[in-house]
Amino acid sequence: MSKLICSAAIRGAHKIVARAEEKWREAMDKWGPKQEVGFPNTAYYLPIIYGITGIPVRTLGDMEQVLKLCRRLLPPPVREKVHLPYLAPALDAGMATFFAEEIIEAIKYLENPNVYVHGEEPTDENIWLGAADDIIMRKRGVEFVDGTAPGFAAILGAPPDTETAVKIARELQEKNLYVFMCSENNGVRMAEQLVEAGVQVGWTTRLVPFGPDTSATVFSIGFATRVAMAFGGIKPGEYRRILIYNKDRVFAFVLALGFVTDEWYANAAGAINWGFPTIADSPIPQVLPTGICTYEHVVSNVPHTEIVSKAIEVRGLKVTITKVPVPVAYGPAFEGERVRKGDLHVEFGGNRTLALELCRMRRMDEVQDGRIELVGPDIETVEEGGAMPLAILVEVAGRKMQEDFEPILERQIHHFINYAQGVFHMGQRDIVWLRISKGAFGQGFRLRHIGEILHARFHQDFGNILDKVQVTIFTNEEDVRRLHDEARHIYQARDARMEGLKDEDVDVFYSCVLCQSFAPTHVCVISPERPGLCGAYTWLDAKAMYEVNPEGPNQPVQYGECIDKLKGRWKGVDEFVKKASRGAIDGYNFYSVVDSPMTTCGCCECITVVLPLCNGVMTVNREYTGMTPCGMKFTTLAGTIGGGVSTPGFVGHAKIWIVQRKWLQGDGGIKRLVWMPRMLKEELGEKLVKRLEEVGMTVDMIADETVGVTEEEILPYLQEKGHPALEMPPIIG
């Protein structure tokens, strides 16, 4: 490794560790060793320190042993005339850098709890988002699991001008990468350049401004470290597994834009430990031999027009770009973009007009492939900021197409339209809200382009089952209302079909091993009454995806002989699970949390836990951040059981499964439910009310956080309400 790079990295590490020690001493003098510290709403404490060393830093006093470790890791400064191997000392210096920077950032939170914005979106007063909490990490981490986000770029500094900053950001977005930004170059920061240019930043657009200082680099590396623990099932302290996991599975790289300081060199050396190379726009020394990273470690003097493609090449990242014939940028990175009122050219639905979408299967001779027709006026006829009615009818035909696939294709309309820059889409069926920005309109985007998007994407994503796609867009009030009357009957018939479909009605279940890229032993098997635990896949979804990609993650599972009807266990499922988990899991029960429950990964929407004192169970959703009666928050639970293991007494699942009749059937079903967050009650709404009525219960019989967050607090309430779980046989034993 270059002597110049190593000597600079070691110098930078010494400076950063000294700064951390100074900040720590000041904090100790002010607050004392028992003062609690940490990043907001995470079960991973200071995640790099926790993941690599296994040390949970809970208080200022806990930081002392970490700072001593930093000193032990720091090599002496490189002497001018002494030639020694430099790679290992530089990597140790990089690791010490990250430990010290996490301490610096944690003390910032202590000094000012609002130093960073809490949430996914910047505010007008503060664009810096700081450490991603566990809700954001799990929500966004799923995109790394399913391939929607192939990796991330950690950017230090800023390019020389705003125009270049926007071009680099757009190119990274179009390649579906997340962009994590921190530090400055001559007082200029890339995130601030983007805001100045009117570019939306935040988690929803994948342009994430972590912090203004170089030390905010740890939020990027900490995110990657938590992904390994949350989705990979790696335990804190298993540093070798975490580093190898990141090299092999988390495709990230560092872009150094501007003059490379000693502190930047130290952070680059730290990133190499994770297998993340650095690509610079300045003429610094290079480290071209392979070794720790997949290919080169440091590549320099790369022109801004080539820096993104070079970084992708050096990291060994495979990026698939979807091309659609529209006049605006297109890709998943634009899905979270908002079109605000001041940017609005026209909108549809959103309580201003009627708007709906409908997908219908037709005979082959009824569909003309590529036919896109607009019936009614286009958007140039409306005044800026105006509203129009809208109905989108997508008609498809194919030899493998089935009527059951209609709602699956219809749900994709939301994503496909949302990928267009400057176009905002929310909802489905007849509760659609669509906005088109002034910018998109100015670039030439018209309603016909919605048809172009849907035609291209339906063929690209569902070409195995579709041969023809035609799109008709209606904007006349009379036509929209006519189609709406027809659509409502179709929606109702679909719902009745799905509600009536039982596990016993089908001959085959479907697997989903999509999450095995991050949780290698997790195997999800999906049935009509047991949806995927992420909430994204139903049995029909998995069936359709198998038809689309017969070699993909959704495979048919012949469930075969029934071993236990009540708990939901089949010989064929057990055989499949054992093979798909490479022998790690012998099998599991579909409908039990107590006895051999299904494996869980970090993507789950909810986690259900046995509460022995109350003779029942609690369930908690990912969005709820408070304490629960089992003594753990969702983040802690997910970190404990979310690595693809079967843990008796704990199981992850989809929200919607709670209101299905097979939910925990083997343990007594929904009558065992004694606690759930109020927000989850409200989200399930009438479905929960209806399901409880079927078993003679009401929603108020189930405790929530307003009643208590310990078993001792909620038990008197359950007794007062006469909860049926208290009269049922013991749930354990």
C-alpha cells in the first residue's frame, strides 16, 4: 500500500482519536460517567463499535475502554526513512478512526439532541439527518435485500460547482444507488449544492445528507454494519464475519470529491476494512493491487464525467438500468420524490377529482400491443396547479396470463409511474393521487408517457406471462365515472375471491428466498392464509412471480403429507425448508409461535412474542418505537431473532396475517392477543374489528401502550375486560 497514503491515514487517525479524547473528557467533566449516550432509536448502540468489538456503549463511562482500544490500534506515525509494511497499520488506524468518530458523533447528540433531524426528510432549518434509526434502516435495508438498491456511494466533500454536483447525483440515482453525503471541500458541501439547485434530498430520494463534518462518515459505515447484524444474523463482536459480509453483499464505495485531507485518508483506510474502495477526483497516490477490496483499493484523478462509472467498475457492482421512452429521468431512486404545491402543474384524484386504475385480462385478438390512446384533453389544456379526472385502463393478453394476476399487475402501476422524475403517485384502485410537476411538464412529459411507461415496464417485468399490452387513458368526467362503476364491481369480486381462498384449496405453496442474499438460512413459504412476513408477497404474488421467472426466488412447494393440521406442518414443506436452508432448519409450523415457528428475517412487518404472565401473546409493528410488555422494543426483537432462525416464543409476520383466521391457530388464534400498539390497531381498522367479532371479542379488550408496557401493568386491565386468554389452557407447558 502507498507509503504516502498510509502515513497520511495514520496522521489523520491520530488527530481524530485525540479530538475524540478531548470531547470525551469535556463531556465527562460536565455530565459524569453514568450519563447515557447513543444514537436515536437503535438497538445497536454505537453500531460500528458494537458490531466490531461487541461492546455496547450505553454511557459516557463505557467510552473509556473504546478510547483505550483506539490508542492500542493506532500505529506510530510513519518515519521518513523507515520502510515497513504499511497496509495492516493503516487498516488498524482506519478502524480506530471510525471508533473515535462514533464517539464524537454520540457526544454531539448529547450536547444537542436536535443537532440532526429526526426522520427521513430535511427541514427548512436543518438539512442534516444524522444516524438512521432502526425503522429507517430496516425499511431501506429491505431494498438492499431485494436488489431495488444495488449499493451506496459515500461522498466526502463536493465537486467544484453545483451543476457537476447535480449531474453526479442524478447519475447515481439513475443507477438506483443510495448517496450518503458528508464533509466539505473548501467550505462547500455537496448536499448544500443540491439543495441550492432545487434538488430534493432525503431518504425518500436516496440523496441522504448525513452530516456537515467528516466524522459523519460513520453513519454510512454504521448503516452497513447494522445491515450485516439485522439481516445477516451476525452477532455483535463477530468482526470478521461482518467485514466479509459487507465485502461480499453490500456494494458500497467512497467518492472523495476535493482536496484529500489526512482525516479523509483515515476514513478511506477505515472503509477498506469493509471492502469499500475509494475513488477520488484529485491526483492522490493510487493503490491498484487487489486484496482487501474486490478490485483496486484507491483510484484517483478520475474526471467527474467518468467518476460514477469508474466507481461502479472498481467495486464490481452490477447495475441494471431500466430504459423507458420518456423525456424525464427514470428509476427507483425517484420513487420517493414529492411534488409540492408550488411545483405542481396538474394533479388527479387526491380528493379533488375522481381517479382510478384498472388492469384487465383480454383475449389475444382484443389487444393491440403498444397501442396507447388518450381519450379526452391532455395536461397542457389545464391551468397551472389545476386538477383533472383520470382513469387508466391497462389491458393485457398472454398465453400464461391468468385472471388472478390482474390485481398483482395493477399494484405495479404505482411503482412504475412513481419512478419517473417529477411525477408523484400514491394509492391504487379508485383512491389514486397523481401529480405532475412543472419541471416534468416543461421537459415534455404528457399523459401519453404514462402509457409508454406501463407498456415498457409490463413487458420488461412480466414478459413471461404477457404477450400484449395496451393502455387507454381517460380524462373526460363521463368516461371516468363509467369506468369507475365497472371497476368497483371488479374490485369487490377480487376481494371476495381472495377472502375465500384457503390453504386447503390449493395443491401447492410457494417459497420466497429473496432475503437469503442477506439472511442465508431464512426460508419463507407462502400459502393463501400465510402471506410473506415482509407483507409484500401473497400466495398469488408468489404464483405470478414464479410464472414470470421460473428460476427465481419463488418456487412451487409441494406440501405433501400433513403432519399437524392444527399447527400447520407438512412433510413436503419441511423437506423443502431443510434443503433451501442448507440443512440449518429442519422445518417449522405455519400457525404457531410456541412450537417450531417459521424462520424470521429483518424484513418482517411485525413480531409476535409469548407473554407467559398474561397467558397470551403481544404483537408489535416495525413503526412503533416504544417499549413493549416483553421488555424489548421492536428493534431489539428484530436484532435478536431476525437472522433467519426459528425461535420458539417469537415469530415475525405480515401485519395482514393478524386478521386472517389461521394466525396462531395452533396456539389458540387471535383470542391469545393481549397487547398491540394503538397505531397498529388503527391501521388494521375494520378488518381487526370484524375478525374479533367472529370470536366474540372487541378491540378494547386488547391492551396497548396507553394501558401499559409491562405484563404487570396490563394484566389488571385484561382481568377487568374479561379477556378470553386468561381462561384458556396455559400457552406454555
